[in-house]
Amino acid sequence: MRADLRAAFELNASHGKCKRAKTLILNKLQGSFKDEYNKLEGYVNELKISNPESDIIINLSKDALLEGKRRFLRMYTCFHAMKMGFKEGMRPFIGLDGTFLKGKAKGQLLVVVGLDSMNHFYTIAWAIVDKETKRTWDWFLEMLKMSLELNMGEGYTFISDMQKGLVEAMKTVLPDANHRYCVRHIEANWCKRWRSGEMKKLLWWSAWCTYEEDFDDQLKKIGHMDENAVKDLLHYPPQSWCRAFFDTVCKNMAVDNNFKESFNAWILDVRYKPIIKMLEDIRVKVMEMLREHEDKVKSWTTDFSPYSMKLYEGYLRIAHKCKVHFNGDRGYEISEGPDRHTVNIVLKECSCRAWQLYGIPCPHAIRAFVYKGLDPLEGIHWWYSKEATLKTYSHKILPVRGEKF
């Protein structure tokens, strides 16, 4: 600014004057960060009027109230549309994360994200807090528990980067929920000591194993390289990061939290803005996302999502190479090269566990369906259907009036 003023007007403005001018300009363009907090309760009231039954909660600092002051502490947002979309058509699989705010008023944005049948992220709820601690995660999970009616968490699976305080908060608030750890986070910590490329590869192969015998084989390979590496790795409970031990209710085999990173990239510029402008940008983005995704779902030419059909077709090609032996009742032995697995079509189970984990028939199950003369598509879970996805996106965030209201 000083150089431009000197070149254009031959003015020698001081550094302090330019800094004050810049502050005035930014405040006019973006609004004062402080003034936005003063307008926050009015903004929340308008959201509740325009979107009834939404959970939008502001907490004020108790210490400040004792001093006769009103100071913002934290805020939680979960629109009614997002609650209903998750409950009616989505797998009970939830990603948790926190990301830093970059503007003048620092803090953390905590988010809850689901995955639809196309593996697109679906923003369920978000909150602004001062920092990530067990206290703030306790509060956030309590709010989420209320919004989604999670009870003690039974039947739900969460995945996170093991953020500070979150693991303990999960045990306190949702003790019956399954909690997975992102393998990328485990890799980052574990590979500080075990940097070998082969070690990293074996770590991921271990995480991708769908049954225990395969997992044990991968651990033995790591142990042959260094037994201490296995001990360090098992400090992270395998039940939290290996598919062989995952629950089969949520029909999701994800071992990483990448979809949450997609959300963070999606709101990258938003995090620099004052609080109301930031919240409004997130709301509008989510509102438009619901519309765009619904339009895409309506254009599907199959009864199931293109993502699930692509995976199914890949499995179908493998199934053609499998051999089948049938016991005349419910049991099938399916040979895939040197491996052999057993399939029960009635119970929708395969000994490789991929069908139970994903909800899409594995090659062994498809081969059994074909042998029996049945349509393998019958084995795809309803959560991947066009009907389920339309139910998810049929609920809309309603328009909100402007600042004058």
C-alpha cells in the first residue's frame, strides 16, 4: 500500500496509517469480527424461524456472566433436514473431525460427516468451540446424541483421527458405539520409527484384511522384518483399524477419514471469515449440495448407485473365474485360485466377510447366486439403492432471510 501511494500520489504514508486503513477496509468488506458476535443471537433466532425443529444452540461463558458480561463460548448447528436425511436413508457411519478457524477470532470448527451411497460426504452437524478438549468433545457429542437420537451409540460406527479428548469423550457419551481410528493417522505416528516403504505397505495390507487369518499372516510378515514393529503397531487395538474386526452393521469398510478431509478442503476459504459470514457460507454450500446431489440421483438409470454398481461389476468379473461346489442345502464352497471360501446366501454371509462388511455381494457370493440361478443384485443392501439415496436428499434446508430480519 505504501509503495502504491508513493507511486500514484507521491505520498509518504506511515506504516501505522496504512495498517489502520487496511483494518477499516477489511471491516467494511467483511464486517467487524466483534460486531458479528453481537448479532449472533438474532441470526440464530432467524435460523430457528426459517428451519423449525433444527437444533441450533449458543452457549455463553459462565465466568463472564458472573462478571456481568456476555461472552460467546460455543455454538452447535444441526438442521432438521440433515437429521432426517441421515436417519431415513444413510448408513450409520459417522466421521468426526476438528479444523482450525483462520480469521481474527480463533477457535475450532468441529464437524460430523456421513457418507452417502456414492461415498460423497454428507454434512450432518457442525459446531464452533474455543479448542479441542475432552470438555468440548463431550459437549459436542452430547448435542449430536440428542439430535440423532443415538442413545448409547449401539449400532453406530464413528471414525476419527483420535483427536485430543475425543477417545475419552466417546467412551463417556457413546460407550456402546464402535470407534474406528484413521489408518493414515496411525501410519503417521507408527512410521516415525518404522520408515521402511515395505513396512508401510504391510501396514495397509494389514488394515485391509477382512478376516483374522489373513491379518495374522500380514503381522507375521512385519514380524519377520522387526518384532518390535509389531508390538508398536498393536498398541493401537486392531478392532479400531483392521477390517477383520470391524462391525458389519454400518456396511462400510473405510479405514481412513479421507471424506472428512474433502469437507475441510470444501470450506477452506470460509474459515477466514467472521462468524456469521462463515456460518452462512457453510449453510448455503450445504443447501446447494442437497439440491445438486438430488438432481444427480434422479438421473440414475439403475436401482442402485453407480458407485455400488461399478464395484459389483468388478466383483462379477472375478466371480466368473471362481469354481463352485454345492452341498444341496445352503452351503457353497467357492474356490478362487488357491483360496476357498464358504457362502450362505440365506444368511448373506461369506467367510471372507467382504459381503457382510460392505453390503455388496463379494465375488464368492455372486458365484453362488449365479449357480443357484438367482439375481446377485438381490444381495446388495438397501442403503445403496436409489430409493434410500432419494430419501436422504429429499429433505431440504429452507431459505433464510437477510440481516434486516
